[in-house]
Amino acid sequence: MHITQEIARPHTLAIMVDNEPGILARIAGLFTARGYNIESLTVSDVTQDQAVSRITIVTSASDHVMEQILAQLDRLVPVHSVTDLTALGAHVERELALIKVRGVGDHRVEALRLAEVYRARVIDATTSSFVFEVTGGREKIDTFIGLMREIGLIEVARTGIVAIARGNGS
Amino acid sequence: MAELSGADILIETLCDLGVEVVFGYPGGAVLPIYDAMFRSQRIKHILVRHEQAATHAAEGYARSTGKPGVVLVTSGPGATNAVTGITDALMDSIPMVVITGQVPTALIGTDAFQEADTVGITRHCTKHNYLVKDPAILADVINEAFHIATSGRPGPVVVDIPKDVQVATARFTKGTGTPVATVHKTYRPQVKAEPTLIEQAMDMLAAAERPILYTGGGIINAGPGASQLLRELARITGAPVTSTLMGLGAFPASSDQWLGMLGMHGTYEANYAMNQADLILCLGARFDDRVTGRLDAFSPNSRKIHVDIDRSSINKNVRVDLPIVADVGRALEDMVRVYKSRRHPKPDLAEWWRRIKGWREVRSLDFPENKAEIMPQAAIRALWEATHRKSPIITTEVGQHQMWAAQHFGFEGPNKWLTSGGLGTMGYGLPAAIGAQIGNPGALVIDIAGEASIQMNIQELGTATQYRLPVKIFILNNQYMGMVRQWQELTYASRYAESYSDALPDFVKLAEAYGWKGICIEGPDQLESGIADMLAYDGPVMVDCRVAQLANCFPMIPSGAAHTDMLLQASEVSGEMDDSAKALV
């Protein structure tokens, strides 16, 4: 006997929640308890009174499972709203990464040249290393990290995706 | 303004909410609450013998009265023991508020004595939960907890209160707890259906040639009025009615339009009608795997309308054509009104009923006669015969006896059938019967049990004795965990691994040791008189009814099979199944 799985597609969700203790465990726990996956998750409060947090989750799921994920999230008591930005259509996604690279001589020059192309900023430097800050879509960051790997990648820190719908609607 | 301790605020708030009964067990972290309750003298506390039983008793109370069940237990083991009952209430949508003590705030996270992360542990087995760190918000939290537990899709809510919060004081004016009914900032269940959807549903129902009403526990939760409306809808449409395990009693078993329960151990006519229907109107049920059987073969040619208050139940297992998010009671009210106002005539379903009649003639609930031994089905029917005029409340444990009770005990009204459906918790029946008896002092309450299940909360015999509750336990004793044995017979070539009930107690002596009356029924000739003796005794009785050991529960749709692949008797059972069948529950 073998186990088969449905074809999944990535979705970016924006979840507005009460900023209260345990809320992240509630959301993340729902994903594990029901067997949904989380590719990235970011959270921060976004209102002036710090009462509401915005959680951005990138998950991948079949259409049928996606419908369940939205309904399951929506019925949690502290959840104000759940939006599937991917289904909504036009939206922008950004991620920030900090990338530490080792390099001397030609490697340093090459690293800086590539950084310029990818609009990465140097935010720390020693005689043998750089820390770059780069923002962009996931693909761009993946590519930049790939290039840095050839040069001498030491360490990567990524925020995960944040996303917002285009246009003037909320 | 007077200041009260957190414990006093809790008790005052519970009284304001109309709480009359609390099921619980004291311990270090709830002593201030127990003292406040003792001083107030306004709440009846039922002392159970194990916290799991407190939760099931609260479920039994809730299911039989329609009021929320309230549980009070201590921190650590008190809370963890309650987890099974909390999960049970979540699965079966039972309104319940569980108050747990917690170690003092300053000790949280230090592995203190009797500390457990109750909020963490119960996060996914509650509808919602709280850790209250300030007595000033306690009244509001309790009010909100009751609102959440009882509204929308009902369920359990846990409120964890550290001991220092119970002792610390805060301002409190009686009756000032914020009413949350309509104003909650995020929680607003949709109770009223979109009118156009109701109209569409009724047009579909009126046009259907082979309709069926598939009803569930949601109708019981929606209150007795919903059951009346279901009967009215059935009357004006002439449609056949089937129900899940949880919905039994919403529609009278004596009605001509009743097909019996559907699903794994449902009747032939109910499952064939589901399979052949051209329209399924699902009312407060959730297309559970026990009901649907193999999904790709489930009612292949029907259009499906699903009324459920929980949006996440819709399209979860089965895709439906017309989803309606609403309280099923409100939706039924609208449906009956709309059906009448649109002047739909009663459809001509003669051909459909002719086919149903053919399926009924299979007589799928028949069982082999046995003169030497009591057939368990016959025992249930004898029990029904002797008690149905008293309109008894029946609770069950989990297993064969539960399914036989569901098949053979005809229910005429809602709130009379209390069983653990979703979680399937052995040990549910006795404490649930205790809770039901507390909520319905004059009622005849019978726990139909198995000899294995009853031992899972047998300590509650003492609770019934203490409160002089005339609960009856009717054990179908076949000396096996019968459903496990039945599956082993079907799937594992009758290799009965650990399913034999060895070293059973003498149930009569056990009953007597707790101050109960014990009766043993050993053969068919004693069945009627034994039941009569049980009913004649004005107090708690445990009946040890010895039944045929190897009887199986049929009809049965094996896991992962279609409704039409029903087994009607043991001779159709193959000895060993392949791996994919073994992997199904």
C-alpha cells in the first residue's frame, strides 16, 4: 500500500488577529493539527493601539484543502479576517534577507558587483566578510543566495513573505 | 463599589448566568473557588470520582436539558483528566464550560507542583480557551466563555484561573458582566440563512423525484423547536428521513417516513435511499466518514444541499451544490414558511416510496433467532418494549451495544439519546447518565453498556449512590470488546488479539458494594422479568445481561466501501482483508 497526495499550489494568506498571548500557537497549531503545511510565516502588530496583528502565511494546498484552511482559520475566535491574496489576484509580495558572505580578493569584488545588480545593501563589512541586506520577491532572493553560495556563503536570515493587495482597497 | 475575590466573582457570575449545577472535583489550585461556592450555597455541586466523568456528566446534562454543562477541576491532573471529555464535547458540539485551577501566576512555567500547560494542552480540543491573569476581567471572560460555548456551533470552552487570581480582589457589581450576545468584535456566527438560498433549496426539494432528508445532531442542538419543524417539513414534502447517530430522536422512529439511521451500521433502506436519491437535503449533519462510506461512491447522482452553522463543515468531505450557512432551526423555520408560501404542492413520490418499500423488505435489522441465549438485539428490543412509554433517556458507552441501541431502540423525541459519536469514548455512558439524571430528576435514565466500556468509568457508581440518583445500567455482557472482536473477525481472520474481557468482576456484587441493586439476567427466560425488576426498583440498578458472545452488528458497511456494498450477515464476511482495507478506521 502506498500513500498518495493531491497536487498543491502555493497561496499567500493575510490573517488579521487579536494581538493576544498564544495567538500564534493557535494559528500555527491549527496548521499542524489538520495536516496543512506552512512554507513561511510572519507576524507583527499593525494597528496604532497594537491590538491587532497581521499574520502572513505562505502555504501550499489543493483548492479543496485551501477552502478548508480558510474556513478553519475563520472560525477561530480571535481571528478578525482571513484573505487569500493569491486568489484575490493582484498583490505584491516582499521578503527581506540578511546574507553573510566570506570573501577576499577577487571574490569581494565579485560579491559587491552582484550585490549592486540585485540591489543588495552592505550593512556590515570586515576585511574578510560582508553582510548584505536584500529585499524582493522570493525568487530574486533565492537567486541571490545561490550566487553568494558560489562566492562563500556563511549564513542566511530571512523574514519570510509579507504581502499586500494592490490598489486602494483594504 | 465593593471588591470581591476572583473566586467570589466567578461564583457570582455563574449565578448571574443561571448556572444551577457544577460537576467537579476539588484540589489545591481550586480551593478558593470551592470555598466561595461553599459559602454562596447557590450552586449544586456534583462530586464525581474522576475528572473525566465530570466532563461526560456535564455533556449528559447539556445534551438532555439544552443548557450548557459546567465543570470545575483543579490544575495539572485535574485538567489533563478532563481532556478526553473536552475533546468529546468538541467532536459532538456539546455546549460546555470547563473551569480549571492553575498554579499561581508567578509559578507558571516553573514545573510547579500540579502544573500543566492547560491552555496549551486544550488549545485544539476546545472551541476557545482562556488563561485569566486579572480578576478584574474575570466576569467578562466567563460571560464570553458561556456565549461562545452556547452559540454558533456549540462546543467546550476552558477558562484556566491561576490560584492567586482567585484570591486577589477586584471591583464587581452584580449583574454587570458585559452582555456579549451581539457585540463580540470577531466572533459572530451566522445564524440566519440568505433568503434566496432557502428559496432555491425549497424549489429544488419540490422538484425532486427522489429526495431524502439527511439529518444530524445539529437539529438536537437547535432545540426542540427544530425537531418539530423537521417533522413539519417532512409532512409537507412527503420526503423520507434518515439521521446520523447524533441526530436520533429529532424525527420519530414510529413515523412511516422514518428510514432508520444511515451509515456504517445504518439500515439497508436508509443507505440505498441515500445512494439512489436525486436530492439530499442535509440538515445539521457533517458528512462524516461513518456516514458516507467510500467518498467517490457516495450518492453519485444526487444534488446536495447542506445546511450547517459551521462553514468549515461545508465541502469538507463531500462537495455540495447548495451550501447554506445557518442555524438549522432558523433555516427549517424559513424552509417550512417558504415551501408553503411558494405554494409548492406535496410532490408525488409514489415511485420513490415504492422503491424504498422494496429495500425495507430486505429487513436488514433482522437477526438470527436463538432460543438458548439472549441475542443482544432482542435484549434492546425487550428494553424498549418495557420502557418506551416512559420516554426514557438512553445513554450508551461505545461499541456494538451502542450500535444495537441506535438500531433497535426507537426514539420519538429529541434530547433522549446521549452517546459519544465523534470521538467514540468508551466510559461515556455512566457519567452521562448521571448528568442527565441530575438535569431530569423525574426521568427514567438508562445507560446501555458493554461489559468492557462500563469498566472505564465504573468508579462513578459511587457518585450516583451519593446523590441518590436512580440511574439504571443495562450491560450487554458478551465477554468481548465486541466491536473490536467483530473487526478482527472481518479483517484479521478471527485472530482475537486482546479483545476478550478476562477477569470480569461479579457485576452484581460490585453493584451491591456501592449500594446499588445488582441483577443478573442469564437466559432468555429471565429477560422480561429481569428488566421488570430493574424498573420496579426505586434506586440505582446495574443489570448484568449475559448475551450471545459472538453476535455481530449488522448491517455493516466495511470501512472504505460504498453504501451499496453492505454486509447483511456474517456469512458474507471474508476472513482477511488487504492492506488498504486494514489502513482504514
